[in-house]
Amino acid sequence: MKKYLPILRTSPFFKGLTDNEILSILHCVNAATISRKRDSYIFRAGDSTEVMGLVVSGGVLIIQEDLWGHRNILSKCHAGVFTLLIYSSYLIYICRGNL
């Protein structure tokens, strides 16, 4: 997790904390990193989760997709942005690069 400290320091969630405090928090909450390929999903509509996430590289789109495949972008998250994954009726979609 140390390699992500430059991004974590910029997040409002960790504002004012030292590197050791940030690492201690991450350890206490059993923080983990996940990596997904471009154009893949982190969560699908109806999935349940009890986690929150911080984008550390690339980007994430939170989208709503209808029966006909039309997509509405609800939110764009880039590196350093926390996203509370409470969008149970929406899809969490990976998009690397500029959003």
C-alpha cells in the first residue's frame, strides 16, 4: 500500500494524516487492491457490497444501463476519488485513461 501514498495523501478522507496513520488505518480495515481490465465491471446492478473504494489509477464510471443497452453516466471517478459503492441498482464500470 505504500506505493499508493502519494494518491492517498491527496484524498480528503486522509487529509491531515501522516503516512504512518494512513497505513495504520488501511491495515485496520483490511484494505485490499483490486485491478480490472478496461471495459469490465467492478459491480453489476443488484450486487450487494459493504465496501467503499478509492480509485488509485485509471478511472471508473458509475452508469445506469437500460434493457436496450443505453447507458447513462451517473458519475465519473478518477485517481484520488473515493466512491462509496452504494449504487446497488447501477453498474460500476472501468474506464482507463481520461474521463
